Amino acid sequence: MGRARGRCRPRRALRPLLGAVVCDASDVLVADNDLQGNLTAPYLLTGTATAQTRFTANKGVEQIDGWLVATVPGAVTDGVYDFGNLLYLSGQRIRVTKVIRKLAAGTCDVRLDADSASAGGSALAATTAVQTTTLASALSVDGTADPVRLHAHVLGAAGAQDLEVQFAYQVVS
């Protein structure tokens, strides 16, 4: 055949997409001057443009950096519960964007607490059906100045059993 293997020749029918951001990553981090100060189009940006700014509405892909997960086996009573994967937020800020919760039996309300006070927003009802709520206004927790202790807070528990709750977060700085 005479051709070297591994050589790639572009097809003439395919043209490069100039000015488009094409990526199959779960999110796209904006760095330096990628958009040359264009903060509104073709992609919307989350918050102020910084080294941690992320595209939103990018191919419908949700930008989540992690989950705060609390499980309470057995009877669930009113009170605060630690997360299995994170107790303190230290040296960074996060934005909580979604809450998923489920009980095996009964009902209760859950919310995110930071340093023994509500991180903002209302407590959300948990039932035996898996419920997902994307928060209209994200909750912001700032642990840059001092570490902040995070908890899942249960309120109004009535016959609640086996709670599973997850708070999706984005790292802001």
C-alpha cells in the first residue's frame, strides 16, 4: 500500500467549527481570557468570571463537583447528622445546587446546616419516593476565612426510617 500507518488525512467535506466549544467532559472550566470578556453568549457563565468560572447550559450537562452524602440507618429523629465524606469545609467556597432525598418509611424535612445554622433556603420534605430538587437559588457556603462545619439537619420527623440525603455542590474557589 505504501502509506504509513497511523497517518490521518482530513476529509475535504468536514470543516472545522470555528469559535465553537466542543467537549464531551462533564463540565468546561473557563481559564484566562477564553471568552475575551463575553459573559453572556454563546454560553452563559456562572457568577463572576474567575479562575473557577464554569460554562452553564453547555449541551445540557450539569456541572457538579461532588456530593455531600448523609445516611441515617434505622429510626430518624430531629437533629443534625454528619456527612460521611465531609465534615468541614476549609479554604474554599461551595455552591449547593441540588438535593436528593429518600426515606424507607415516614416523612421528615431536611436542610443543609453550616456551623449549626441553616445554610439558607427552606427545608425540603423527604418521603418514601426518591425526590430530586434543583434549587432555584443555590446555597453558598464560604469556608475561606475559617473552617465551616457542615451537617444534614432533620426537622419534623414522623415515623421516619432509613434516610438517605445528598446535596450536590460546585466548588467556587
